[in-house]
Amino acid sequence: MNRYLCGAVSDIGCERELQEDFVQFRELDDDTIIGVVADGTGSRKEFPHPAAVVSMHVVDSIVSIYQEQKDLFLQAPEYFLKRAFLESNQVLGAFKIGNEELFSGYACSIACCICRGGNQIILAHSGNTRLYLMREGVLRQLTRDHTVAQRLLDEGKIDIETYHVIPDRLQMTSGIGILAEPEIQTMAGRLKENDLILLSTDGVHYALRPDAMSQIILESGNCNDGAQNLVSAAKDVVHYPDNMSCMIIYERQLYNDGISRRNGGSNLTGEYGA
């Protein structure tokens, strides 16, 4: 039996000709997994998309160090996640150096979560993808958007409702491929019983407010349905004009007798099906 339940969905969404989002999930061992959600820009049909390039590089880097020097990785997981992000930034930089005309816009936002047995989580983020924690039915954003709109919000020049509609929400202040030294947010913590992790691209979380996302997840039958229902709401109800991707991760071993008792909703018991 897998320790973790995971559901992930990536959809081209509304009004887009290219799917520039990318999701990836990998088991590092029986007790440890890594999940990634990324949102790219500057993609071209005939070349690898930046979100896929960055996601696969980050995951492969973590898998490599974990397999070769597991004890070392566990001493400083945030360091190795940040290093993997910085290395992927150099990879996109190499595309630009090779052909600036073709790849000048190559960049992506990325959110990454490592879950390890014993309820440990390690997170890393750059750009305007997001990581949320759901606890007792409330969805709380753990990451801070690297956007001009976030800066205006922090300065008190706009409110949260304005944030979701102004063009500055799409203007990045950091991300992979945007700066020579991108801002990378890392953190580590521990899950409590019935906690849930949500990773999403802006096509989901700019379309839906946290309370709406919470309700959708709680009314879903499992992790797969939760992810699909979030994307469906953003696409078919809101008609948000963007690619849409999200991933829900839940640790089965922390499961007691249902999310419904503490989170006021469904029992996320569906099998992994990213």
C-alpha cells in the first residue's frame, strides 16, 4: 500500500494554444515522495517547454542526491532543493545563451513539495505558483507570490480582491529563468493528522479564492477528484484564460477515521492517479 495519496491534473485551459504547465510526482522510497507543479512562459511547439525542463531537472537532481547520499540529503533538504532550483535556472540560461532570439522568454514558476514519513514536509517555491496547507477545513497559503501585485499588496496600495484582477499579478519579480539569482522560498515543517497539501498554478488559484477551493476539495471523493474538480471549476465555471494545473497530496499513515470529522467534508481515500 502506498504511504501517500496523490491526485494531479494539468489542463490546457481556456484561450490557450499551448500547454505550458507541467506536473510531476516521484517516489524516492517507500516513505518519501516529491511532487512538482510548474508554469512556463515563452514555450515553442518544436522545443522542450521550460516548465517541463525545470521540473524534470529538479526532480532528477533530488532523486540523484537522495539515492547516492541519502543521509547527507536528510541533513539539509532545503539546501538541496534550493540548489536544484538554481541549477535549473542555469539550464534555462543556457538555452538563452545558445539562441537568445528563440529562448529570450524562457522562464517558469515552480512549486515543489517533499513529503517524508513521520509527517515531515519540505517545500520550495519561486514565481507565482503556490503551495497551500489545508488544516481543519481551512486552506492557508504557505508561499508568497513573486509578483509586482504582491509587492503592491504588501505596501498596502491594493487589496486582495484587486490583486486577482490587475495585470501586475502576472508581472513576475522572480522565477526560474527570470533573474540570474532568483528568489527561492524554502521551508520545512510537520503535518498534523488529516492535513493536506495543495500545489497549484495561477490558472487555478487566480480563478478561485481559497474558501472556494477548500469547499471543492472537501466535497470531492478523493485526491484525484479534488484536483480534477478544482481545474474544472477554473475552466468550466470561471472560464479563466490560462493553463490550469494542481496536485493534492495526502499522507495515508496520518489517516485515522476520515477528513470529514476534522475538515468538515469528504474522506480523501482515493488511490494515487497523477
